Amino acid sequence: MKIPFIDSRLPKGWIFSILLIAIILPKILVLSSCANMIPPSGGPRDSLPPVLRTVTPPDSSKGFSARTITFTFDEYVELQEIQKNLLVSPTPEVNPQVESKLKTVTVKWEDSLEANTTYSINFGNAIQDINERNPLRNFTYVFTTGQYFDSLEFSGNVILAETGGIDSTLFVLLHRTGEDSALINKKPRYMTRVDKKGEFRFRTLAPGTYHVYALKDDNGIGKYFSTEQLFAFADAPVVIADSTNPVTLYAYSVKRPPETSGTPAAQAPARPNEIARLRFSTSLTGAVQDLLVPFSLQFTVPLKTFDGSLVKVSTDTSYIPVTGYTWELDTLSQKATLITNLREDTRYNIVLEKEFGTDTLGQQLLKADTLSFQTRRQSEYGSLRIRLKNADSLQRPVVLISQSGRLVKSASFAKGEFFTPLFLPGTYELALLYDRNNNGQWDPGEFFGKRIQPEIVKPVKEKLVVRPSWENEIDLD
């Protein structure tokens, strides 16, 4: 190494210090640069759930009488929404206390245990590792207070009656009694979850006769409080034995009717700096009117008065008057519909006089208004024919045509087919409604006192594609 020039007139102590720095400093810089070249790595993400190491008393214990169960895992764990996830069968009046600490989960039994009874504790997805929160899915512990285990099983599936779809948040309940009040006042004997396929399975059941229900139960207490909850029931009790046939339940809920009471101010709260006036929307898409639906005005606040003679209808830019039309106001006084035959590819004008309508807040238009729009051409539509094969006409099948979850058309079949000369192009979902009461719409069930099942809707897998200026046809089995 070449030593830099040092002035001999410097003190000897300084000369020694400078030489030492000149020798050591380059080595420190090299080591520092090497250390910064490779950043530390945290390793791959842990994707494995906790593993059970020991449990006291052991799983599948007989003659069980302990009040505390301790589970020890291979890593630190925590509990997520334990009361929502925990299912104990048979259902106790008081759920056990469940706590986690470090690598252990402890269950402290609060209720008394029945003699000669098989119990199962399902933790759902509550047990997770504390770092990555990987759940130990459907972890189950079983014990019996007797010397044998109940081992009978019972399975089935739950379908949403209105759509034919699945709701994996539902629970299936088994009650010993068939009294209506039991659903409100008593916990079920057994309770299990519906999976992502809409299926359920009970295990470790005791033999006997059970009444079967399904329920939307966000609180996890297994009680039926409101007809707005999704609910299903089997027509007859099920006898659990060595071989029990599966059942299919059709879940329904009763929708709350729209509110017609209340003050107008509550229905249409005023916006800051907004000018008070009569407000409405129309049936137009842009400035185009669909030939398949009538033109209408939808008012934000119900009307107190409506004078159809002050709403003039004309065509063309020269405002040629239309004759023979009427306006129809719905029962809520919020929708006014124009009753007339609209011609294709025609410009229409709707002239609204200032005083044509007054809402229940006393608001009118600030001045007269004119709405102009164009109707669609018939060539923009296609004809549609749906043929129904191998269907039982006594079940009164009705085809439901939907788009993005919104019902577009429902129609019954005349001599096994439905036909319309004009249908808006697009891709649609199809379903068949078995219209028991022949009213053209789906009706929910009624359980208490009547035990009436809901009407059933079965979705069609095949999509309906309607093309313009085309004779569109589809056959349904």
C-alpha cells in the first residue's frame, strides 16, 4: 500500500494517528459496501393453519365429566368472532366460555351436561394463527358423557325459492317438537351451517324424530324473530335412523311493504342551497323512449294535485298535437303514466304547464317546462319465441327474463310457448317460476298456522341472447 506524503514537521502523535486512519478506513468502507449489497429477506409467507399438538381431555373421550377443555397448538393463536363461529351440539342453554392465550385455547363449560349424550364443538373459522391469521377451518372436538357415541347422519340442501340461488350464511335447525312457538322460544336441539354449495350435513346425531328448518341467523341463537329473515321448513318431520333420505328446503323471506306514511319532509329531505320546486324523473334513457314501456313521470314527493289537461303531448318539431291520450296516476300519487300508442322513430314533446302538479310540500314547477324525446325504431328490436318442452302445465310455469339481476319480463306460456314481436337486444338470464296461484309473480311461503311453502323458481343455465332484426328462438326443457 502506498503511504501518502506526511509533513515531518508534525508532532509524532499526529503522524501515528494519520497512518492508522489511512490503513483502517479503506477496509471499513469495503466491508460497509459489501454489507449493503444483499438486503435481508423475511422468507415465504406462512400460509398454513395452526396444528393441534395436545388436547386435555383427549378428543373422542368417553364418560366425559370435565368442566374445562384445553387445546395446545404449535404456534400462537387468537380467536376471531368466536360467538358467531362456535356451534355446540346438542345446543346448550348457555354457550361455553372460549378464551385464547399464547398457544392455547380454553373452553370452560357453563351449562350442565346431559347423561349418555354425544356432544360436538365446532369452532368454524374462529381459531387463527396470530401472525398471518390463517384459520383452522371447521375444527371439531367430540366427546360423550356415556360409553358410546351417537353416529347417525342427516344431510340435504337449501335453495333460495325466489331465485334458485344459494346463501351460504344460512343455518339448518333440528327441533324435537313441531310446535310453531318452539321456533321463537326454544333453541334447536341441533344446528349446523350451510356450505358454499348450499348443502348441509349433521353428524353424531341421536336417533329420533326431528322437525327441520333453515334460518338466516346473524346472532347465532337459532330463533325465528321476523318474517323478513330467510326461512325454510320441511313439510313433514324426519325420522333419523341408520338410513335417512336427504331433504331439500326452499328458503324465503317476506319483504316489508313500501312505507306510505310519514311526513313529506321525511320522504324528501331538503338539500343545502337547493331551490324548492317540484322534482321528477322520467322513463327516458338519455333522450330515447323504449317502445316496450310507456312514458312516465316519477315524482320525488307524492303529489297533492295533478291536472292532466295541463300536460300537452305533441309530435315533430312543429308540435303537432296528439289526440286520444290520457294520464294515469298510481295509488301512491308518485307516478304519472302516459296512456297512448307511441309510434316508432318519432319525436315527441311533453309540455308541462307550471301548475300541472303540486306535491304534498306545496311545491310546483318554477316555470313551464318542455321535454322532447325520440322513440326507438322497430328495427332496433328482435322478435323472441320461447318454447317450453316437457313441462307440466298444471304447475302453471311462468318464464322470468332478467338482466343483471333486474326482472325485465315475466310471461306465461300459451300452448307451450311465449312469443313477442319486439324485444330489446341484449344478454338475459332465464328462470322458470311455478306459479301456484296463477298471479304471474313469485309469492313467499307462510309458516305460522298455515304451513304454505313458497313458490319455486328454477334458474335456466343457458343464457338468452337477443339480436336486433332477428327471429330469436330458444327451447327450454
